[in-house]
Amino acid sequence: RLVLANGLNSLPLCHSLLAAHLEGPPHGPPPPPSPTHRFQAWLWGDDAKPATIIKKVLFDQFVYTVFLAAPVNMLAFLWKDSHFSWPLMRAELDLSFLTFRYPSGLVTGWLVWIPAVSLVYLLPSPLQIPLFNLVLCFFVLLLTFVSERAAKQPPSPLPLHLQPPSTPEPHHR
């Protein structure tokens, strides 16, 4: 058993703190955790009804993600993959970035985040951040793995979908 410096048993204190955190302050539940979630709670409510969750997921994934979260994250990973060199990064920001890399990054993100934020919005506010952080850890590992793998491949002048098919080399006997 843990004992605090003043000799009090810490187990009831920890239990009380945990209960207060999960149940919220006596005047009601705490506000949603982020400015985006607070805005959505103000806009559509803070309940877990299917219509509310659908509105929040659509806003989160097709407004916030498309116009803010994905561009910021993709540019950060592009900068990292360019060895933190602005000139190398600027060279990568071409038409293929907008027509191939950005859309494929969005779709990859949606495969993870649409189900994840649907579950997050089902939970009470105090439990949303732990689940969000767990999914975020998984997603960052996924992005890092894909980013590292892509960085090891030799650069191509054309995106993969625009490259001509390769011809097999003749077999020598």
C-alpha cells in the first residue's frame, strides 16, 4: 500500500481523484477536450446519438482533416523525409504531391480515423482523449513505417500510376 508523506493512505485518495476525473466536477461533465471537439459540441451537441456522431465524423474527417490536419501532417512528414531541408522539401511539392501523394495520404488516414473518431464520439468526454491518444500512437507508427519505406525507394520522375509498365528482362541460359 502506498502511503503519502503525511502518513495518509494514498489508495482512497487515488480512487477519489480517479472517480472525480471520470465523473467530472459536481456541476456536470467536463467540456470536450479540444477546441475542435468543443466547437462540434456547440454546433451539434454533446450526445452520442447516431445523427450527432455522423455529423461530427463528417466535419472532423472532411472539413478539419482535409483543410488543416492532413496538410500540416503531410508537410511535416515531407520535411522529415527531406532531411529537414527546405530546398529539398520545396522540390517535392510538385503536381504529383497534390494529385497523388496528398489524396493517397487522405484515404490512408480515413481508413484509420473514420472508424476511430466514430468510436471516440461514442464515449463520454473524459474517455475520448485516452482512446484518441491510443489510436494516434498507432497511426503515427503506421505513418512512420510507410514514410521510412517510401524514403528508401529510389525517386521516380513520375508517380507510380503514370509510369509506363516495365518490360521484363530476357532470360539468359
